[in-house]
Amino acid sequence: MRTAIQPLTWGNTSFEEICKEIAAAGYQGVEPWVENYLDDLSPLRDILAANNLACTTTYRGLNLMDPSTREDEMAKEMRFAKALRELDAEVIIVSSPSRRVERNVSHDPAIIREFANHVNELCRRIKDETGVKAVFHNHIGTLVERPEEIDHFMEYTSPDLLYGGFDTAQLSAGGADPVEYFVRYAPRIKYVHLKDRQVGRPTYGNFCELGLGFIDIKTCVQVLKDAGYDGWLTAEVDQSLTTPYDSAVTCREYLRTHCGV
């Protein structure tokens, strides 16, 4: 397993500077904003190469429920998948659209099935045309947030077309036990975001650096090891109370000291 980071905490810092700090913090990969380079991937390749970093993937929120725009959306996602293939990334992250009901109730399984059917079709195209694997990222505030919604979505999507790309803190914020869900879907997981939560932390979702919160990150990683997972371990901190570099170092040191990676 190799370590990477999602650079959200750096905000508007130039990507060149971001990658210098990520490399200095000891990571091997980064999850870049590929949309900024779709017309010409050369600058992105140069930045990655200069810092000996790999492109792991990029995040895509899917809007496939409107039949009038569905084909355009699928064509857009295919463009991202092809770009990732050219960057030697093996996966593309997909997520679901915004919630239609309050967070304290679940969506009708029929709605999730409808979305899953469209996702299956998109993932089939991605697989056939690029060989890139699509992984699902659970996220609060979306159609697939609560534990039962995740279970329905994973049931309705083909395990040969869509894989798990879970986020530990988003699982927790949505009401799921991260360890339980890593165990449940371990054979299907091909990518992960590792993120912690601290009660009362004044950040979005109470999210925090690895090891500073209550999520059992170490056991989640061990579950992946036991399942033979050989993909990326991607740290993510949506908002930090320290500098982006210090935040990255804290997460990297946790992975090294507590997870052996």
C-alpha cells in the first residue's frame, strides 16, 4: 500500500507549491484537480514528475437523474476517465447527487436503484473504453449517505463495474461504523479516503487529522491489509486548524507509526 493525500486544505495555493509540500511530508501520491488540466495534461504531468508524485484519481459527483442531461454528463465523465488513464491512475471516484429528503430519513430504495442503474451503465462504458475502475465515495448531504442507502446502492450496482471508495469520516458522519463497513465490503474496496473526527471540533463534519479523533483508522487499515488490499491510502482533512503542511505531516506520521505504511 502507498500513501497519498487529497489537497483540499491548501485552498488556492498553486498546485506546484502544494506538490512540493506533499512530497516533503513523505507522500507518494496526490489526488489532483484534473478538471484544471483537461485541455492539456502536460503541465500536470510535469508538476507530478518534478515532485516524484503519482496521480491517484480525481473526485466526480454524478448527476445522472435528469434524462435531458444524462448523456452529456456521461460524456463528461468519460473524458475524465480517459484523462486519468493517460495519467496512469487506476481508479476514478464517483459520488451521488444531492439529497432529496431530510438526513433523518432514508431515500426510497427505488430512487437509489434508479440511480444505481445509471451508474452501472456509466461504469460499464468507463471499463470498456478505458480500463479505469470506478469507485464509490459515500458523502453526507447526498443521495447515498445513510448506512441503509449505502447498502442498497452497493446491492444494486454490479461488483464487477463499481467498487468501494469509502471515506472513514463520511461513513461516521452519515451514521455508519467505519470498521463495520470496511469489513463488510473489504473484497470490493479499491480506494479509500482516511479521515478522522473529533467531538466538538469547529470544522466541517468535526473532521480532523488522523489520530486526533475517535475513528479507529488503524483497524480500518488492518482490515484492508487482511483483505489483500494493495491500493492507495489517501489521507484527507477537509478543514484544518493548523497549516496544510503541518496537517499533512500529522496524518503521514500517524500512518507510519500506527499503520505501518
